[in-house]
Amino acid sequence: MIKLRKAKISGSISIPSSKSQTIRALLIATFAKGKSIIHNPLFSSDTQACIDACTLLGAKITISEDKETLYLDSTNIDIKDKVLTIDTANSGTTTYLLYGLLGTLGAKEITLTGDEQLNKRPILPLVNAYRDLGMSAALAGECPPVKISGELIGGSTSIVCKTSQYLSSLLLSLPLAKEDSVVDCPLLYEKPYVKMTLEWLDKQNIKYSISDDLQHVEIKGGQSYKESEVTVLGDFSSASFFFVMAAITGSSITVKGLDRNDVQGDKRILEVLEHMGCSVAWDGYSVTVTGPEHLKGGIFDLNSMPDTLPILCVAALKAEEDVEFVNVQNARIKETDRIACMRENLVSLGAKVEESPDGLLIKGGTKVKGTLVKGFKDHRIIMALAVSSLLCDEELTIDDESACSVTFPTFFKLFGKLKGEN
């Protein structure tokens, strides 16, 4: 439990590295079967789950004393004919992206499981796609745990991707399949994350062709990953909380360590905030967001950036006009149903809210009140609620803040810095 009070806020921070990029770097390095170097990785519960999984597979991972560099040696990985259980904790990214790669190692059986939240996240569409491609699996229902066996052969499959991580999983694994593959996606959400995965394939000179809409992919089999040296840049998902702090307080906050040309989908939150009246100024790898006296309303499509829904709901609390978030039904299959959970918290904070199957309408002119709110053990909801405390004249209490360690263990420290507490 944590209690927060309204405070003036300003200054600059260096943002942590990208979770999504760090996990992709770890998996490619592990399956390159060589010696790789990863600079500026994120260390959090989710990335630790990936490190633990790679270590269990036989990768030797060492971290520099300053925790700025990770050295990974996967030269001697050999789990042929073994039976393993890999616990990926709360990391859906690790679970989904690792799945198909496991079919290239010759293990007898590997069980993928996680914590209570992860074992409620749907994986059956991905399981069925990999069945088409040569792998076998046993699971009860639609969610982990899942027992995986068989070899990733390749071939053709079709998969509805209500999360982009399904397609990213296939993109990462199928270059290592024995044969060529074709993947069709009748539905694909969160397309920027697919582009992120493709950038990693391009760094590795992987051969593939993909349609302009990213929904038809042809991948050459029999390829391999090469050992490499890469640097992970800052995370726009984490930075979004600080952007909104500036937006709702009318202050200026500078966030360092971001690449303006990054394909991360959550970068588009800056466009949303500009539409709501904020100013955004770039200077190299730093961006400064300045909030206006009054935020404007609008209708915003968040399909490509569902992780920003919780924090943009907080921005909506300051708007004098109605704010509607649409086409973000994919937010319902994250760590929690973020649409339903945020509606409950917004109402507790004093907002008038209408929930739809694919989003939320938040009425303008909310007078935010301090109260007890629920984090639902969801890191993005917890951090968003913490930011909402800047609008409350009374004390705000969050029932449990511990889940922040999933992606952003230093969040409250940096929040305190901007409030002048440390």
C-alpha cells in the first residue's frame, strides 16, 4: 500500500530501457549460439524472467558491475531429449516470443507456465499456429501452462492476432525452422510492435517478405541468428507516465534516452498529448513535454498503443471536454482487463465514465477526489493511478504498488525526484 499527495512537479529524468527490446535482444542472442553483448538492457521482473529462461536453456549470462552491459554466451546450449519446466512469471512477452523458438532445440518436452495472471492470458491461437508448423502441445483450455514437444518444421498457418506478440513469436522462430513458411493474419492489432520485431530480423539479415499491412509473411527456413553487439534505447511505454505528469500539471518535464525515430507504438502518445494541447520539443535523444492550462478532449484510436490506455485515462481526468478511447479491445487481454479495471478506478476518483466493448468515454470536467484505488497487480494501472494523485486535493491510496517491478522498478524513485523528495 502506498499513500500519495498532490505536489508540484518539474525537472528531467533518464528513462529506463525498453522491456520489449531487451527481451528480443536476449532471445536472439540465446538462439544465436554464440557470444553476444547487450548494452543498456532493462533489469526488471519481466526481463529477469527472460534471463532465467535463457539461463535454464543453457545460456551463460553475466552482468557488468555497473549493470550497464550484459554478456551472453550461448555457444554450448544443448537440451536435446531433456524435459524442462520454464516459469516465465508475469512476462507474457517472454512466454509468447519464446514459444516457437523452443521447437528448434530438440527437447523431449518443455512446459511453459507463469504466475496466476499469466496463466489467465490466452495462448491457444499461438498453440494452434505452431501445431500447423510441426510442433505439438498439450494444455487445458486456452491458457498456460502448456506442454510443448515436437520440432518446428515450417509450412503455412493462419492466425488471428489480438495481440501482436503472436506474430512476433512466429517472426522470431520461423527463420530457424527446417522449411520455408507462410503466415497469414486475418486480424492484427498493435502493428508497431511487429515493426519492432522486423527491425531485429533486419539487424540479423534474416530473409523474409511481408505485405504492406503486415498481415501476410513469407519466411525462408534454414536460417540462423548470429552473435552480435547491440544497444537498447529508452522505453516510450515507461516515458508515457512522465509525459502525462507534465500534461496534467501544466509543467515541463524532460525525458532523456529516447530515440525520435524508434518504431515503438507508444511513441504516438506524444501526438495524442499535442492534440490535447501540450507542446512537445525534441533535442537529440531528449524530449520535453509542457502541459497547457487546460487540456482538450477528443476521440483517440489506441489500437496500436494499448499500453497507454491507463495513463491516458488520467490525462482525460484533466480535460474540460469529453475524451473517448476507441478500438483498444486488445487492452482487455493484458495483465488484467484494463478497460474494466480503469473504469472502476476512474469512477472511484469521481469521473463519469461509459464503458464500451472496445474502449472508454470519460466525461469532461472531472473534479478528482483522493480515495482508495485498486492496482489489480498491474504495473501500468498502478503507475497511472500514482500520476492521478497530482490531481487530488486529498490523499490518494493505492492498495498495492509492488507490481511496478515488472517493467519499472525505479518508477516511484523517479516520481519522487520530480516532486523534489530526493
